[in-house]
Amino acid sequence: MATFLFDKIIFGPVKSRRLGNSLGINILFNNAKYCNYNCVYCECGWSGEHEELFFPTASQVSVELEKYLKSLSSDSIKPDVITFAGNGEPTLNPEFFEIINKTVELRNFYLPDVKIAVLTNATQLNNPEVVEGLNKIDMPILKIDTVDQKEFELINGPVNNITIEKIIDMIILKIRKPIIQTMFLKASFDDYYFDNTTKRSLEKYYEVLKKISPEMVMIYSIARDTPMEGLESINLHKMQEIGEEIEKMGFKTIVTP
Ligand code: SF4
């Protein structure tokens, strides 16, 4: 199915289902996806092998961002949030920390009311600079789709023996104000059987949320093309039920069908 890659560093603002007007920053390669997960629903398509590809540097990113910020006029659509997303996992950029520092400086100077968000799979929290960068911004949005290792491997396709237990532990230990994002979905074909909305899956997921005590939880389901065909999205009624359960635990929840 059709998926999508960005061909530049700055894009948008685009209307985000969860974030409002979002100015996107892609700090991965142009036109190629780079991630240590291979999520079955990834809008960028499947992760692949790469040779001779280069990350945008901190100075390239800040030049491009400043150019955009200087171009804003009173008629421009102002972003609500500056969001690091793009062609894969942003914390894999080796200059992630410098990029965040420069972005915070530019934001403070040009658009002090705008929030900075990073959409991350949280696999790099063993790197102190990534942790410091994520704790500096307003919205570190961390992916936990399931807390079950087998389901995690089917849905997220992690490389290098990454375990969801380790990721959860690192979030609890290292991120001061985590926002958790969860994609709910199911599949039942060939070797792919999973459903992260079963009673058993959800009970374990709620227990983990209590331990993390997130600032906010963002839950959503499939709304766009996915690289794997045959995935099923979760209906709005079920999503709202899950959202209400999370709210009952005292965590603000945004439900996006
Ligand atoms: S973590 Fe994000 S970028 Fe990486 S495969 Fe999953 S959805 Fe795609």
C-alpha cells in the first residue's frame, strides 16, 4: 500500500490529528526511512538497508528552521507545535542533542508559546544525551503499543533483541514528564495474529501505565495506508472505552480514531 517519505528537513505546518498545526522536522535521511523498529503500520513503509546516506547536521537543521521562522508573516499559519517526526526514529540522529538545543533557542526567540514535541520509540534512552534532550522539550511522546514481548515483536518488529520491558523500565527511570502514545490495532492472518485490545492485553497495559504515571496518553488507530495489508483498525466506541479507563486512572487521554 502507498506509504510516504519526506524529501526535506522542514515540512508543514500540517494539521495533525493529535497535535494541531504541527511544523514537522525530519532529521533522518531524505527519501529513505531509518528506524530500529519495523512497525507493521509505519506510514514511512518498511525499514531497509542503507549505504552512504547522511543525517542532517545540527547546523543544517537550525539554518533551515530559522529560515522558516524568519519567513513567517502576520498572514502565515502559525504552528502550535514543532514536531520531530519524519522518516524514522529521530533520536538515531547522532546530533540529536545539539539539534534539540538549537531548536529550543530558536523557539524561545521566535515563537516562545509554541511547544516542541519529539515522536520517539524510546529505544535510545540508554544514551544520556537523548534523555537530556527529551527532558528539555515540552512533549516527549514515547511509543508503547503493547507490553507483551511477543506482541511487541509482531507489531513493532524491533531489531537487536530490544525488549519492551527494558524500554518501559527506562521510561520510568529517565523521563520526567512522559507522554505515552499507543496504536491500537489487530491482525489475524498467516503468522500474524495479534490484538492489543483484548481484555488480557489491556489489563497488563493499564498496570504499566500506572507505573509510568504519564503526563498524558495519546491513543489512536489506523487511519492511513500501511505497509502490511490486512491490518484492522479499532472502532471509535472501543477506543473511547479504553480512553475512559485510562482517564479513570487519572491520566489525561486523547483518543484519535
Ligand atoms: S517507530 Fe515510528 S518510524 Fe519506526 S517503524 Fe515504527 S512507526 Fe515507523
